[in-house]
Amino acid sequence: MQSVTLPKVVLWLIIGVFFFLALFVLAGAGGESNVGRYQMAVLERSNFTDIFVIDTATGVVKYVGKDEGKPFDQIKGK
């Protein structure tokens, strides 16, 4: 059985592809995702509906009244 040697160009190409794939995988590993960061709870009592928005990263809970449709940072809450 004879050993097969690859030309240097093919060897460097394979190394380059592995390096690129490793860089591609590691580039997305440290990103912070905001998926699921904000949770909403709705509470109904008689004729009233209370809406609370919870920032799960900081623990801040805000009541949404007239501030509906605004970004979380602009909600004044109560």
C-alpha cells in the first residue's frame, strides 16, 4: 500500500477552509441575543386590564398604561 501525498496547494487550501470555518463559528459564539429578554404579563380584573413588561436581563418591571407602543426605555410606568 502506497501513501498518497497531497500537493502543497491543496494542503494549504484545506487548512484555509478549516481556518475560515473556525473563524465563522467563533464569530457568532460571543454575541448577546435579546430574544426572550422582554416578557409581558397581562392581568384582568373586572373591567380593567393591567399590562406589565418585565426586562429579564435587569429585573425591571414596568406597568404599561398610556405608554402603549413605546420602547421599554421610554415607558414611565408607575
